[in-house]
Amino acid sequence: MTKCTHKQLMTACMLAGTLMLGACTSTPPVTKEVSIVPITNHLEETNGAFVLKSNTSIGVIDAELIPAAEYLADMLSGATGYDLKVKEGEGTITLALGDVQGKEGAYTLTAESDKVNITGNSYGGVIAGIESLRQLFPPQIESKEIVKGTDWAIPAVNIQDAPRFEWRGIMLDVSRHFYTIDEVKELLDVMALYKMNKFHWHLTDDQGWRIEIKKYPLLTEKGAWRKFNSHDRECIRQSKTDNNPDMAIPEDKIRIVEGDTLYGGYYTQEDIKDVIAYAKIRGIDIIPEIDMPGHMLAAVSNYEGVSCFNETGWGSVFSSPVCPGKDSALEFCKNIYAELIALFPYKYVHIGGDEVEKTNWKKCPDCQKRMHDNNLKTEEELQSWFIHDMERFFNGKGKEMIGWDEIIEGGLSKTATVMWWRSWVKDAATKATAQGNPVIFTPNGQFYLDYAEDKNSMASIYNLDTTDNLTPEQQSLILGVQGNIWCEWIPSNARMQYMAIPRLLAIAELGWSKPEQKDWNAFKQRLSDQFERLNIMGINYRIPDLEGFNAVNAFIGEGTINVTCLDPTAEIHYTTDGSTPTLQSPVYEGPIKVTETTDFTFCTFRPNGKKGDIAKTRFIKSEYTPSVTAAPSNPGLKATWHEFKGNKCSEIEKAPVNGTYPVEDVMIPKKVKGNIGLIIKGYFNAPQDDIYTFALLSDDGSTLTIDSEQIVDNDGPHGPKEIVGQKALAKGYHPMELRYFDQNGGQLKLKVTGSDGKEIPFTHLYAH
């Protein structure tokens, strides 16, 4: 079984430490290198180690920290079997509130041979210190069963730490697919471990109403249940075709009513209180969202006087919205939020305010009268009027409002907080902060965790620049960052964890750590150290992409495939006959020499035997493809824009042509917007005989052909994804064609490198 060498080293060190302990009674050596996510602001290792023992006590200087102490005691008791006592006053481990510099959540942690002190500038700061202490212990501390033969030692350290941002969040959509309170709590546990402090709960949408509103019982009696929709059917299809049980619809969320199979579920108000209390202990605030005026089909279809017309359903793009022209609709919305606000004790509520189908408003007499009476010129201004009216209601209840970035359109109030999600609206944060409004970063290109992950996804999160184009004053209005888990295609808790983790850890470090402390390669090492902990916790994380090969690889003479995996607990199996690897397939144990064209299929497996992703790669024995005789007269390439609404690159030329544009590089021309189908043609000018690597990043689909051979297949609808291929080319011109499509503001980039690994500037590469 292939393991990373640092893992073998650590095992040997720990074994050596255990043998030494058998011969003496001194404090055991701590061989584990300190590895905490998010990285701390300052950590100094001192001499010695603290050992957790059965008589260790947890003391609190401030009585309000008793829940934190009990949380810590419970955390440390499962694996050790120790019944750790919590008491007021000093203990072996002491928790206290104090004047610690930094934003809310700052703490200090001092571990000596005989004691540990954690001081926070708030309850949340103490919790942050507890989570760092937790990560100092061996991963086995996460076990719910007693682990024998382990010395629970941590290194003596001095830590001073504080968050960069006050908002470090995760959103979970429980409407499209429902998650029980136990499943939500499991996500909260992971958030707490990595010092994330805001849980945005998307409680309602067109596909399901998930919170009990006592004044309107039909919202859950009917709105919480549905017949299988297109999302459900696609999940079921994938569960069968891919043999993936995580894509199946969980049986505990299905019921049969009068012969109909219904999917759903909801939370009672007591359930909500239970989750709020659970999160509070872990230092997590919960921000509820009931999206309106759009995304309300589960409500408007069950109560009259809420929509513009009695007939509700779907418009050209989105569902029938609330009617802002009817007083009865406004009262309905405020009554719902009145019950919601009474449940949630925190500062913010989230109104949504995105993706509103305004067709009905244009035809509705009530809406048009509201516009006339309030001198509103457009339906966008009517939406802003509705948002402002609801915001005044929230303010009157002592709450502040958050909305998706669409609330900027038509006019933004002075007190609203904007959640920037549309990556293609690049000036949203600039506009909002210029008006003095706080902004939370959650751009879909990086932070939508339902998007398929590739080898670049975590790096694009980790390296996001939240200061771009912002003055220092505007930067001070950035509250933080948030990952969003939209669940149209995520039917189970296991699938949800797989999609969100480990990307969640990159978001956590982006939100907590200072920019000058961040180092991508160092983060990857610390991330690698977290997988054993997550395994013991039972978290169904996604094993990171295997590295060391491209989708297509070219070699001349003899090649080598050298596969690496960031997860040291994973085992890699492979085949060369096109079949899917199983645990009975050969184990990858080191570099493999390749002398003939070979198709490899690799698959990772968790310690529990669960299969990870399949990776296919082709190694092609090649000669340098001859260049063609050509004399192109223009630098760059020629891009033809088709009005394309499909999802296959091969069909682009069937759509009408909107225009042709010269481009200096592979790119989306500035004038090209909306329904995009691009066919980019010209010549690739190989500087020398070499094997060239083509990394094609796109959102949505793209393909690259050189010398009539497809080098990269990145086709189909998807979020930002990079596929890499290689080809051996002789010096000179080679005809190339790149195809690309997108409908909602995407990305397109081609990076070319030679065999020396250096990127070749585009100015030297293309002609037409």
C-alpha cells in the first residue's frame, strides 16, 4: 500500500516514543510536528510536553465558559475514557476571558508540562483556542471509542492567534434536498474544528419549505413534501449508472401517501432551537434565510393572496414570485419572518432577493399600482422597494438584513449587507463598499461547493484576493468569506460531505489567517495531516485528485508515470485494460515505466474500503508531429461567436453567427455576452521540437484540437474546471481549433508549457 513517506516516518517516531515510555516514566517525547488548520498567527514551541491524564481537570475563571468547558471535556473523553471534571476556578486546563488583542475570536494558548491556559477575548475566542488544543492532540482523540495504548501528549507551545475576518461561514441548502438535525450537527462539528463561526441556513426554496411556521401550517404540511422532480430523478439515475449509493435518495426522507411517493421533511421550531443551542456551544451563529420575493413557490402555491395571480408555476427562467403589490402578500412575508426572528437570537437575517422572475409583475395591476404610487419606473425598482420594506421590518425587530448581490440593482439601502455570489458581476463588491455597505465574499466560481472539484479548486479558493480593486476603507467593509452548498444534485449527507470537504478547510484558512502567513504548499502539507483525523471522525470527505499525470500524456522512447496523493491514508489501485479498479486490482506502489501507448485507470480507496474518484489517463508513445507549410499574416487567433444555447461543443456551428473577432490569446472577446458558442481557429506556432502541455480551463465546456487530433476534452456543462493534455510537436505551425460554450458569464483560459515546465507567453504562440 502506497503511503506518503512523512506518514511512515511519523508512525516510526510514535512507535519509538511508545517503546521509550515502556522503559521510563518521564514525560513522553512528542514526535508529531505541530500542524493546525487554519494556520495560527504566532506559534512557538517550547521545551517539554503536556500529558492529558485521568485526573486532569478543566477549570473556568468565568462562569459563562462552563458550556465551553463541558464541550472540551466531552471532546477529550471518548477516546481516552477519562471522566474529566469541570470546575469553577483554575484547573489543569484553564479557560478564561481576557483582554486579547485582535478581532472577536482572538485567543492565546499556553501549554506547559503541568498545565494548559486558554484565554479568549470572547466566548468564541475560547472555542477557537479549544479547537487549536484539539488539533495538537493525536488524531485518535476524535475516536468515539476508547483508544488503548496511547499517551495523550501535546507539545509545549505558546500561541497567539486572531481571525482575519469576522465572518467565516458555510451555507447549507436544505430545501432542494433535506438534512436531518443530526446531519446538520455533523456539519457544525466540522465547521467548529476549523474555526468557522457562521452557519447560513437556507431553509426554504421552490422545492421545499423546511421550517415550521405555526401561523401557516400548510407551508410544511404540503410545502415540505414533493413528488420526485428532475433533480431527484437525475440523482437516482447517477446512483445506478455510477454504482454510487451516495447519489441515491435516502429512504428516511421518503413517505408514501395515498399511493404517491413523496420526498421531504422539515424542522419543528423545537428542532430549530435544538440546533441553535448546539451551534452556540461551538461558537457558531446561525443566520436563517427565507428567500423572497423569488424562490417562494412552496409558499405561493399553498396560500391565496400571496402571488400576483391564482395560477402559479414557472416562468421563462424562475418561479412565480411574491406579489409586492398586494398588502396581503407583504403581511404574509412579515408574519413568517416574525416567527423566524423570534427563534434566532443573532444579529442577521438573510432575505435572499435573487433570481426573481418579473414577468408577472409587468402584467399585475397591483404591482403596477404600487409602482405608480411610489414613483417606481422599473420592476427592478419595485424589487428594491420590496426589499427595503422588509428591511425596515427587520430593523424594527432589531435585526440587520443580508441579501444576495441582486439587491444592489434598483438601489441599495444604507444598512444592508451584500453577499456577493455572481463571479461575473466583478464590480459588485466595489459598488457596494463604495456606498458604505458591508460585503461577504462567496463568488460562485470558487465558493459554490456543489460545483465539481478539480485539482485547481482548492488553490483558487486559497489564493483569492479579497482586496482587489478596493481602497483600504472599502477593504474594511469586507466582513469575510463563505462557502455555499447548494443541494439540487446532492441528495445525501455522505454526498454533501464529499462535495464540501476538504474545500471547506481552504475557506476556513482564507477567512482566518493573515495574507502574509498563507503559503499554498505549506497548507497542502497541513491539509494532508488532517485526513486521518477526518477519517476517525467518520467524515466522507473527497480524496483530492491524484497528481503526476495529465488526461493525455505524450512520450518519446520511454515514459514514466509517477502518481502522488495528498491523502496519506488513501490506497491507490489501477488497471490497464479499461476496467474500473477494485480492491483486488494491482496496488500502485511506485513509478511505472511505460514503453507503449497505455491507458491507465486509477482509483483511490479510503481506509474503510470506500471507493474514491476514478482517474483515467492515456500515455501515448509519440513522434514529433510535423508542422505544416503555412504563412499566416496576422498574430493571434480568430474567434467566431455563435448564438449557442446548447451544451456540446460539437454542435456550436449549427447556431447562428453573431460576429467574428480577432483575439490575441485564447479568450472570450469583450463584446461576447449571453449565449456564447465560440469557435477559435488559427495556428499554434511551436517554438521548437518538444512535448507541449496544454492546460485548458473553462466554465462551461471546451475542447482543443491540434493537427486534427483532440488534445483536451473539457466538454459539457460544468463550473470552472481544468483538463490537461500533451502533444509532441515539431517546430513550426500546427492548425488548431478551440471550442467553448457558456450561458452565464464563464471563464476560458489556455496555458501552454514546454517540457521544461515553463509557461510560454501567448504572444509567441498564435497566428492566423
